[in-house]
Amino acid sequence: MQNTRTPSPSRPVPKTGAPSPASAGKPAQVIEELRPGQSIELLKALHILTREGKLNQDTRRKLKQVYHLYQFIEPLLRDVCAPGRAFTLADHGAGKSYLGFILYDLFFNVAHQGEPPRGHIYGIETRAELVEQSRALAGRLGFAAMSFLNLSVQDATTSDALPAKVDIVTALHACDTATDDAIAFGLAKRARHMALVPCCQAEVAGVLKKSRALNLNKNPLAELWRHPLHTREFGSQITNVLRCLQLEASGYQVTVTELVGWEHSMKNELILASRPAVAQPGKTRAAQTRLQAVLAELGLGEVTARFGVADGLPRA
């Protein structure tokens, strides 16, 4: 989220690196988007700032998207950051751990500057070289409350390297069924919150395609996915609908919103799920009924197991 306010004298806007010889004598670039206490080295390592510590149009847009996502996740962090208790956050499909590093920097180093971290962020990634790069960067920056695990989502669910309970689960642009795996992990770990940005998804569209001819004879709604382009688009849409129903049928309250404008990305749907302190069994059972009805109506029995539900009851 871009900060357009004029900074007060007591909170100077950070300026980036020393000027190059060619720019000697010229005023340093003032980057209004940066927040006091942000790690300039991190932003350079993530290629949000150039080596000279400047922003270009592409990286400014990327930084804006990061702030926008943080705006949604920061309240979740505050909710689980109880006095005397350290929270845990697991970021699946972490890649270069872009999201985890930014969350760490903005929450611990900016919002709670000068305080010891009261939480731990885990980046979970299957590519070993990216895990090693993230470990090296965290060590260089002194981000001690971060761990990076070379695991699949399924392996992470049973790994001793993670606690039995995880407070927040994130998955940013997890492709196809990886988002479903992250949801399954969150359900198994009794996560308080989940923040999911799905990416490309093909499994449900493939099932719709296989049963298209039969469904056209039985269900006029099959016209929604009769043409191949519509099969792909409807499959993507209904996948996210089923994910939301799955979460509601597992006792979560779900909000779906736009992460960034369509001009930035076509994959911009953000699913936020929070487990209420007091279970609402009536709503949970109703969602379970709707989930099963949608799967049956669309002939998606083949993927019923993927959208399985937890019991929705609170546990310690």
C-alpha cells in the first residue's frame, strides 16, 4: 500500500545507498514507499531495489503489491501474537521466500522495532537450492526467527521440524493442487488463519472435460463448461468455490477478495479463512451439505476426497 503522506520530521523517509560517481552532487532518490526500519539489504536481495538502492516502475509495482498483501495478513499476525506466546506461520511453496522475508521485516523490524521477535516463520519449499539461498540470506540479515525446510507440503504435515500446531498458513500463487495441499496442511495443523492466493488450476477442469458429454444430456448447467475455454475458466472458478466451501465446512469463516487490480495479475483472488474462537456447528453442517450438493450436481465425485473436511470443532 503506497504511503503518500508527507513524513514528519521525527520519522525521516529512508534514502537509499551512496550516490554513484555519475550522480555525485545530485540529490539522492527519496523513496516515499519505504518505511522506517525496513531492511534495504533485503529489498536489494529480492530485487525490489536496484543495486544502487533505487526503484523503477516494475519494482515499485511489486512493492505496492507486497504492501497490499501485508495489509491483509498483518491483522492475522496481531491476532495470534498474544503476550507471552510465540506464534508460528508456515508459508508453503515459498520459492525464494519473498513473502516470508517481507512479513518478517515489516512485522518484526518495522511494526515492532526494537522488540525481540515473538514468533517464528517457516518457509517450506521443494527446491533445495532455493531453501539454501533463503537460509543464507536470513543468516546475513540476522533474521533469526526464520527457518527454511526442503519438504513437500505432505511431508511437512508429519515432519518433526514443524510444531504440532501452526497458527497461520500462507500459500502465494501455489499452482494447481498445491493450494489444496496447503489447505489440508492447515486443517491438520488446526491453523487459526489461512491466507491463500491460488494460481493456475487444472484438476477440476480435467474432470469436467471427461464427463462433459454425459452431463450435457443430464444437466443443462453443463453448458457452462461445454466449450474448452469455458471448461478451463469454469474449472478454475469452481475450484476456488469448492475450496471456500471446504474451509467453511471445516469450521472456518471465509472472505474472498481481490489482492491486486486486474491490470497487475489475472491470478489475484485472495482467500482468507479464520477459525472463530467459538465453533458454529450449525453453519459448519450447512456448509458440509452445500459442499456435497455442489460436488454431486457437477459430477465431481472423483475429487470428493480432495475437498474433504475437518470436523470443525475447536481443539486445544
